[in-house]
Amino acid sequence: MTDKEMNKLADLIVDKLLTTYIREQSKWYTTDTFEAFMSQSRKPKTNTEEELLGELASLMTQLNLYQEKEEYEKCAEIKKKIDELRQKLDE
């Protein structure tokens, strides 16, 4: 196997791992389990802020992945969502 082939294989593995990781993180931040966990003995303002921060972290991870893949249209969509979340957090 040549260096070029090994690098291509390594890129494919990293891509697969990151995609799986992001998918799993997205499930965590959007499930009822997460909402139930966040609502236990917390102030409503804190819940909202923590949920927004979790969603923001997920979106930033997705943005980095799309930048690496050079999928700039998806980056623009994610960036728009990130800006909206940051605006909500500043309120």
C-alpha cells in the first residue's frame, strides 16, 4: 500500500468516525432524555441556556466537519443557525 493510499484510507476512517460522533451527539441533544435530565431541579432560565449551549456546541462541531469536507453551502446554513443561537443566548 502506498503512502497516498494510506492517507486516503486514514481520511476515510476519520471522516467516518467524525460523522458517527456528530450523529450520536445530535441524538443526545435532541432526545426527550436530555430534556428530562435538564428539567430536573433546575431553574427555567438555566435549562434554556444549557440547552442552547448544547445545541450550539453540536452545531459548531458540524460546522468544522463541513469545513473540512469543503461543503460550504451546508456551512452557511449551520452558520446562520449558530448566529441565531448566539443571539438568543445574549438576550
